[in-house]
Amino acid sequence: MTATSSWSIPTLIDQERLGAFQWRVLILCFLIALFDGFDTQAIAFTGPAILAAFDLKAGALAPILTAGIVGMTVGAMTLGLIGDRIGRRPAIMLGLALFGLSTLATAWATDTTHILVLRFIAGLGMGGCTPVLLALAAEYGPARLRGAIMTGVLLGLPAGAMLGGLLAARMLPVIGWEGIFIVGGLAPLVLLAVAFVMLPESLYFKATRRDPESQRYIARVLSAITSRKLGADTQFTVPEESVARAGVGALFSDGHGAKTVAIWAVYLLNWVAWFMLLSWLPTVLKAAGLPAEQAPMGTVIVNAVFIICAIPLSFVLPRVNTRRLLGGMFALGIAVAVGLSQAGDNWTLVFILVGAAGFGIGGQQIALNYLVVGAYPTALRATATGWAIGMGRAGAIAGSAIGGSFLAWGGPSGFFIALAIPLAVAALAVLSLKLKQARPDGALSAAH
């Protein structure tokens, strides 16, 4: 009788270079994130045109922006669970269908209530796709490249926002705000058809099924990845989690309480500022006197700088004092916000400062998770990261909701002064922390 051989899936993948099959998976994940980012920011760079079309004041955009962020928050919590139950591949395709169809339908909305509902549904798909994409991409890459892979996939989000801003700047006068949503809806639906044919299922998920068909599927896929000969009777496994899940109460025991409050404050307030800027920037620039067709360029510039900074930051962060770096970034963000409040219609200066905001307000999205690594023991890090990101998402909802009120209250100058306030309080929270110098394992968490 022949003994059955057994192989760990991550061990087989870690022994190989990235091959054509894995590149296909990663490119598909990046493209899905790209269209996700496009659709996430679609309402921001079409906002001024929608307000004009329905003869509304700037504050009327706040509920629509907030609905999308709430949808993303709910989607991130629910679609990930669906992915764990029915598979990553169907969860991703469900997310694509949700935000593709609802974005397309937005082009035919006849009032802002329809737009609000459709943005919530789109948010379910957009927010839900991101954690599932990251999980799938991480599973198909070797451990030594996992941080770079996850960062690369995540950069699809700001790249999509930048692409949308460029399209809006050039095409909005030609195709109208409705045309932007038609493009933003059709593209992910085309990609849905491509993903149906070319996107594989998670091998980790298949291994948990423990049935013969799943084992044969794993063997077929791994034969395209590994050069090792795999016998017909080979069994494929994944490592079991050995660390028990910690409860949230542990984040406030054994001397962790003060730093937990500080870290939650940093996440909350930075996401308030970042989403307030992302959601309202085109509308604020138009209110400051920039022609409507040029206002989306602010979104392009801020996301372009974020992308340019993200890759070097991901390599630098494990080697520097995260607390000091974040303090410097917040100081730059405050200076940028104050500078924008005084820049008026000096558009060259405005766009230089908007670009600096990509680092001084957005760059923290890459750096924040390193706070958790230096603040908590290994057994608490997953729980600590999850709750901190939850605080951040609450900040994203608040930032999207309140921006219009500050714009109505103080105009563009008042909006940017208000933007400096959460950054200043976040800086104080960072300076209150005393952290160990950490060396993360390379895995990075989502920031949209």
C-alpha cells in the first residue's frame, strides 16, 4: 500500500518565484481594486456637477457621501464573512456585481434619494471587495513578498481615484456626471466577466473543504505554480491558527488602556481628516473659484502623491521610529491645511499644497498600523488592529458627513482651518504614546 504524501500549501508557494499564474491573480486583484477606487471617489469628483444638476447647496452632498462610507463599512464586515463561508472567488464577484450595477444605475437616478440608496449599495460591494482581495492576493504570493504584494494591490484604490479624477477633468464637460457613472459601472461589469473565467479560488479555502474534488482543484492550480512533482494521492494542508482570539477587554488590561485610547484617537481623527479631504476637495476647490471641469484635478494630485509615497514608506517604516515619523507627518498636514486656508485662488500654490496633503494627511494611512505592532504583544495585535480600523471607519463616516457643514460655515478657508483641528489632536495623541521599536512581519492592513 502506497503512503499518502502531504504538503503544506504555503510551503510549496514559498519555495517558488512568482510565476505567470500568480501574476495573473495579482493583476486581476489590482484591477478590481483600481475600479473599486474609481467608484469610491466617483461621487466626490462628480459632486459639484450633481449639486448643480439638482440645484442643491453643498451640504446636501453630505448624506450621499456618508451613505457610501457606511455601505463600505458594512460591506467590509459582511463580505469577508461570506468569503470565509462560500469562497473568496464568489465573494469578490458578488462585490464587483454590487458596485458595478449600482454605479451604472446611478446614471439614471432622478433624485438625490435614489443616488443615496445606490451609493450605499455600491459601498457594500466596494468595502467588501478590499479585505477579500487582500486575503486572496496574500495567499497566492510567497511570504517574503507578502508586504509588497498587499501594498501593490492596495495602491489600486488611489490609482483608481486618480484615474477617475483625470477622466472627470477631461470628460465631465462632454459626457456629464451621468457619463462618469456609466463608465464607472460598465468597467467593473466587464471585469466581472473576465474574473469569472480567469480568477481562481483561494487554495486555503479549498483545503478547509477536505473533500476529494477540492484536493484535485488544489493539485491542478499548484501544478501551474510549483515545479515539484505532485502525486495523484497528495494531500494539501494549511497551517492551523494556534493563537486564541483575544477579547477587546484585553486592550484595556495590563497597562494597555491609555495607549489603546490614544491609538483609537489617532485612527479616528486621521480618518476624519483624510476622508473629509478626499470627499469634499473637488467641491471646495470649485467653491474657491476653480472651474468645475478642473476641480477633479485636486483628487488626481492628492492620490498621485499618496501612491508615490506609499511604496518607499512601506520599506522605511520598519526601520524608523514610527511615533516620530507620524508626529512629523501630522505637523506637515497641519501646515498644509493652514496654508490652503490662506492660498485663495493662487492655484499653483493650492495644487502644491494639495500634493503635500497626499503625504501629510494621507501618508498616515500606511504608517498607522505600525503603531499597533509597537504597542501590543503578538497575541493582541489582530484584535487591536481590527478595533483601531473600526475607529478609523467611524472617523471616515464623520469626515464625509461634516465637511459640507464646515464649507457652508466658513467657505473654503474655514473648511481647511477645520481640517487642521483633528490633525492637531491626533498629533497630541501620537506624542503621548511610548512604544517599543517594532519590526513588523511585512503584512500591511487596508486603509480605504
